Amino acid sequence: MKIFIDTAKLDEIKEVCAWGIVDGVTTNPSLIKKAIQGLGEKTDMEIYIKKILETAGNKRSVSLEVIGLTEEEMFSQAKKLYEKFNSVANNVAIKIPINPCIDIPSSQIYDGLKVTRRLSGEGIPVNSTLVMTPEQALLAAKAGARYISPFAGRIDDYLRNRIGMKFGKGDYFPAHGLRKRGKIIENNGIVSGVDLVEKIVKIFKNYEFKTEIIAASLRNPCQVREVALVGAHIATIPFGVLQEMMLHEKTSQGVKKFSEDVIPEYSKLFE
């Protein structure tokens, strides 16, 4: 499974690239807002994004997102992003929402698919984002998306909110779902974010789609493990969760014990 880092912070991207385990970067307007606010100074956005691309390098995909909500707005913005930035490291993918459904006529709910088809036809890789159902994923793949991003963590949040459950953002939600009064909590047959990813994996295997599945909105190491087990091609992971994946108290105890037991004769081997 490939690992992308879900961030727009340059220091985080630089750090994880040095670990040698990251294959790409995903950004969105919210992540860029957090990154820029943390700098405490006015930022030239074009220069900043070019630094993200340069830091990632030409072997790592970087997703940049449009902000328009109509077919022509999204298509025009996608072209501008790709033409402006892909020459930096030849690594840009364009994020297009599967359904730009904010106060728009019902006839425009398909605009994300239309843009995906048009961009893909021009060889521009599309990351179909904010996917919440296997049906949306299927349509995005048929439209030619290079990637689709099911938001596993947001589905878990949605299911917990439906039953009035209190939870922290990083709290674990079981892959097999939850029950209330003996009934499984579900949304259109989906019982968890991992279940969403698993169903998409099965559909794509059935029909041999080349579209890669990016398990997104992951909140803890357990979710990362579970999307890997169900066959996600990629997991995009926040920096803090990547750090948590390396930690276990028994590892620390073992290192401490080995260090305490080093004898002088062994130490001399390194002189």
C-alpha cells in the first residue's frame, strides 16, 4: 500500500519524505488554510505551493484542489492549476469534488463527473474527492479518475453523530460498525469508513478499474491497518497519525533494556 501524507505544511512534508516511506501528498483548502495560518505572516501562495511540489519531488504525486462549483469553473481552475504547477516537478493531480452540491440546481450535481471526464481526456490526473458511497466511487472510476478518495473518518463521524455518541476526532471506530439496541448503525448499507473502502475495493476488482483508491480522512493507526487489510491502494495520513504508527511501549522498553545490557567488549566493536 502506498502512503501519502495529508498536509500542506512544508516542515511535515520535508520530515516524512526524509523517512523514505511516503509516496505522495494530498492537500485541500482547509489544510492550506491551517498551514498558512501557522506561519504568522503574509504568504505568496504561488511560491508556497511550488515549495510543496519541490519538497515532494517528481516521484511523489501532489493533489491540489479546485474551489469552483460549476463545470466550467472547475475545469478552468483545474487547467490553471495544472499548467501553472505541474512543470515544477511533473507530479500534480487535480482534486475534483465528486458532487459540488452547495446550493446548486440538481442538473449540476453531475458537474464533477463531467470535469473528471474532460480532464482525464486531456491526460490530466484527477483525484475524485469527498467520496462517501461506493456508487459515487463507481461513477468517478467510469469517468476516468486516476484516484478516488473515500473519506473513511467522516463516515465514522456521521454514523456516531446519528446516534448522539460523544467522541474525539482520533477515537477508534470499529471496522465492523456499532450496534444500538441490537441494531447495526448504518448509512445506505455502509457500517463504517473501513467498510466503505472495502466495498469500493471489491467493486473495482470485479471490473478491473485502474483507478487507485486513496483511503482518506484516517484518524488513527488502527484505521490505517484496516484499510491496508481490505486492499486500499493508498492511505493518506495526517502527520500525527504517522507518528503514532511508530510507537509502542514494548519497543521502548526493549531498546532501553538492550542499551542497559551493552558490555564494554561489545562497545569496543564500534570504536
